[in-house]
Amino acid sequence: MRTDFDAIVVGAGPAGSSAAILLARAGWSVVLVEKQRFPRRKVCGECLAASNLPLLAALGVGPAFAASAGPELRRVALMSGERTIVADLPATPHPEYPWGRALGRETLDTLLLERARAAGAYVLQPWSALAIEGVAGDWRCAVKALETRAAVSLRAPVAIAAYGSWEALPLDRQRRRPARRASDLLAFKANFRDASLDEGLLPVLSFAGGYGGMVVADGGLTTIACCIRRDRLEACRQASSALRAGDAVEALLRRDCRGVRRALQAASRAGPWLAAGPLDPGVRLRADDRLFRIGNAAGEAHPIIGEGMSMALQSAWLLCAQLLADQRRDQLSGKAWQDDVARRYAAAWRSQFERRLRLAAVFAHLAMRPASAALLMELARNWPGLLTLGAHWGDKTRCAVNAGTIAALAPTAVTAAASSADYAESA
């Protein structure tokens, strides 16, 4: 099998597959390594802000996304206890994509992976990346087939980490192994049939010790995703010792949030609760790390603002814009060139995403504390536009990738979707 490439991409989620598509279409030889079999469910809120839809169109999955995704998300709600405050979501200025939508990760990830394969990326799945070693210009990635146990070493001048924070490489997990803390945030997700959530409504859930959200995605399924402190979860399980962790979370949400209780009154769960964690928000880009990082491997925001997939997609585009800026593939092995790319990419990443991380952390801690959550609800009751403004602050209407970059990296056939010059600010 082939082992030498221009670029190794580890992780075939939205970030990794997007990077593989863009590089392969530019003529790079790319290997995309993914350990999970697709389609697969994943702990994720599944919302895609409207700012990402031109990117999906430019990647070639726009029509498939439009055919499968849930209804347009036009309103936001804050639900806490017995109260619900509803406000309008802001529309983007893009003429074709004013509103966001939701699509299950089992569908979205498969669409993007197949597009990467069609673009010419060499896909290894299910293969596990064991370690990435080397230096800029000369990377080696040890990989193992999960079905045959065959092991090989891949080699490339460019390496891109696109795996999630909960799915670090095996050697990374052995080094980290943090101690369990009461304040750890654990993530849960489940899908429900026949829920009564209003079409086009995107509720944010606030409860003591956690936060979450609901949305109607593809197939009419309602997704509930939340994060809960470890100590709150353990207390819930002690109160109901017969319940599994996910069932205890569901019981808590039904009890503590009238909006959830009403939405699930006649609903039935489709499959088991999924769990992951602990959450590890923060910036992971390092000045001394020449391994390029995108998606959660670069940085992770509290998911209360629903920008995880936005950051994944947009970070992939930001990196590829720098890698492909001069189209000189003869420089790939040059350390000085890669150092320059890394500096420019890190500056662009921080400029676009650090504010989202800070804002998400503020919202998350307000939502998890009863006193501050009550104050937030009172402010929203008197000024519902605060929720609309919060969506603006969270960059729901702005893309980190400008229209010129989209047009430069996308084939002519799909650039019409990104043709609005007023849509995005310069990265």
C-alpha cells in the first residue's frame, strides 16, 4: 500500500474531511486516517450556523445537506426551570443562506468523507493513528488497521491533527490521564422521535450544574445534548441508583426544565444516550508545535453557543488558505516555509475564534449557577433582544472565511454559493 504523501490528516470529522477535500482538489496527495466506521453517531449538538452553509456548498455537499437537514433555525429560546424566553435569531446577510440548520453527524460526516474520497484523498478507515512523530517537513504517522491489525508507517512533509479532544491519539491519552474532578463537565446526547419542539426553534437549556440545547435535525428527530458537572451527575445517580447515567440525565432535564418536559411528553427515545468527556475547553495551538491543528485539536469552546462545528469547518479553511496561498508544492518540506504558515494560521485562528471561546465560557458559567441563571432569565424577560444580541456576539452570522478565499479554494462550479462579497469579513 502507498505510504508517502504530501499531507497526512488524522481524523475525518468536518475539519479533517474539509482539509482533505481542499488539499486534494489543489493537487496534493493526501491520506485521511479515521478510526471509526461511518456512519456513526457522535456526541454533538448538530447545529450548523448559517455562516457555514456557503462552505459546505463550496465543498460540494450543499445540495445533499439541503435535502437532508432539519428546518431553518429562526428563533432562539432560553429555558430554565419553569420559564422560557423566546427571541429571533439574527439572519446572515448572505442572499441564499440566511438561516442555520441541523444535521446528524452520522450523515454530515459521511457526506464530507465521501466527497474527500471523490476529490482524490486516500482514505484509511477504520485505521487508528497510534502516534505522529517527526518535525515540520518530515512527519511519520504510525497507523494500524482495526480489522486486520496490519501496521504501517505513513510519511509526509505536512501533518494535520483533526481529531477531537475526546479522541486523542493513544500515546497522548497515556500522557494526559488527568485526575477525576467534581467540576469535570461530561457530555451527553440522545435523539427522540415525536417530540413537540416548535419548528425552527433553537432552545438553550440552563440548569444547576449544567447546560444544554435542543434542535430538530434530519428525519424529524429531536436532538438533546447537554453538559453536566460530574458531582451533579453523581448526586442524581445516587438519588436514583437504578438509573444509568444517560437515563439519570434525562430524568434531571425533565424534572428541572419545563421546556424539555413539554417537548418530550409524547416522545420516544431513538437509541441509547451517548456520553463523552470530560470537556476540555481552551486553546491547544502552541507556538512550538509545527503539527498543524484544526477543529477541536486546535481549540474547543464550551458548546453552549453551538459553535463547535463552525470552528471545525472554518479552521480547516483558514489553514488550507495558508497552505495553498502560493501554490508552491516544492516548498512543502521547508521548515522555514512551514513555520511561516504556522504563524499566519495561528494568528488568523486566534483572531477569529478566541472571542468565541471567551464568550462561550462566560455563558456556560452563568447558565450552570442558579443565581446567575435567574439573573440572566430576568434580563432576557425584560430584554428578549439580549438573546439575539448573544447570537451576534457568538458569531452566528459571520464566517471566518471571506468570500474571496472561498472562491479561490473552490471549483468554479460551486463558487456561486459564496459570491456575496458582503457576507464575510476578511479573515
